[in-house]
Amino acid sequence: MTTAVVGTGTLGSVIARLLASGGETLRLSSADNESARTLASEIGPAAVLAGDNRDALQGADAVVLPLRFTALKGVIDEIADRLTDKLVVVPSNPLGIDAQGNVSRLLPTGQASGEVLAGWLPVGARLAMAFGTMSADVLESSSRRSPESAVLFYVTDEDRAGQEVERLIRTAGFEPVKAGGLEQSTRLEVGGELHDLVVDTAEARSLTDGA
Ligand SMILES: NC(=O)c1ccc[n+]([C@@H]2O[C@H](COP(=O)([O-])OP(=O)(O)OC[C@H]3O[C@@H](n4cnc5c(N)ncnc54)[C@H](OP(=O)(O)O)[C@@H]3O)[C@@H](O)[C@H]2O)c1
């Protein structure tokens, strides 16, 4: 199947490599497309360099948006009409960094980024928050762990989005575990209790009992 990856920076390039190594076909774009071009040539025939963000969605079954939170709304508005009936996977943490390098949460305490994002998407897009729970290097090194796969947590409000994101998580070499609905996305982000964990399924289930 085909997944668009819009944003091929530190995290997006790892996600793209993992999906491609699991057999997914990719369509890549980035802000000026240079990083997407470099990544497409590194991955080879499984990855196509799209003309732009809208073109990346052409023929794609799903899209992953590994973008800084501040870039998300603009990109979603740009591609909105192409998101209907697609899985939209967002790994972004709702963080900003000021000129002094101070990092802060961009949403009010307790407000779930998953719910904010759901409000930015067009009707018919299916949202799952996933792939942002580990740093990019840990994500890459934890993929296809043996003998027991490492878990990637996700949240979504929709059963179909859950099935689709589980397929992508397995394609990337992890075992999926649902941590709840979109209102639970704070658990996945930096500072949340499920962030930066590399655990097996039994441990993950004990942490998400009842989700
Ligand atoms: N890095 C991590 O370890 C990590 C781990 C977990 C979660 N996350 C989350 O993942 C998100 C991305 O983080 P990152 O570290 O990968 O950031 P990054 O290295 O700065 O990459 C951001 C990417 O977004 C692209 N971009 C910016 N504006 C765009 C636009 N208008 N259209 C298309 N692409 C655009 C950039 O394009 P160019 O390449 O052309 O500049 C770049 O490829 C953040 O929200 C972060 O919280 C990151």
C-alpha cells in the first residue's frame, strides 16, 4: 500500500525508512523538497519524490505528518481536500521553542493535541496520533526487535483508523497498542507517562488497561 510522508526531517526520515523496509510504497514531500529528494534517493524505488505536499497525497492510502506543531495547521489547510477518506497519522508533540531555546507546550494544560487536530481536519479524514512517542534514534533502533517486538502506542477515536494505523505500526516493525481515544493524546507526548518507553506488549497492556 502507499503512504505519503509530508515532512522528511529528523523523525519523518526515520518513519519513512522503517515503513519502506517493511514493504510500504512512499510518496515524500517537505518544505522545499530538498530533504525529501535526498531521502527518496537513499530509500530507492520504494519512495517517490512528490512534486509538492498536495501531490504527495495522490494515490496514497494514508498520510503521516511528521511536522513541527506550528507547521501543522498550515499544511493541513493546504492539503485538506485530499484528506477525505484517508488515514492521517500525526506524531507531533505540541511544543514550541523560543529564540532563547526554551521549549514550552503550545496548548493549555490538559488540552489534548489530538482533539485540537481533529478540529483542524476535514470531515471524512480519520485521525490517529502515533509514531511520536520515542525519539527518532530510539524509534529506529527499536524497530523489528527480537525476540519480542517493541510497542508503539497510538490513540484514535475511530475503529477503522485504529486498524489502519496498526497496519502501519506493524509495517514499521512494532507491535501496536491503543492507549485510548484522542482525548488521551497527552499520555503519548513529551512529559506523558507513555512517552519514551520501549516496552513489550505485556508491559504496555498493563499500562493501558481498559483503553
Ligand atoms: N525528532 C524527534 O526525535 C521526534 C520524536 C518524537 C516526535 N517528534 C515530533 O515530530 C515532529 C517533527 O520533528 P522533527 O524533529 O522531525 O522536526 P524537523 O527535523 O525540523 O523536520 C520537520 C520537517 O517538516 C518539514 N516542513 C516544514 N514545513 C513544511 C511544509 N510547509 N510542508 C512540508 N513540509 C514541511 C521540513 O521540511 P524541510 O526538510 O524541507 O525543511 C522538515 O522535513 C515534531 O512535532 C516533534 O515534536 C520528533
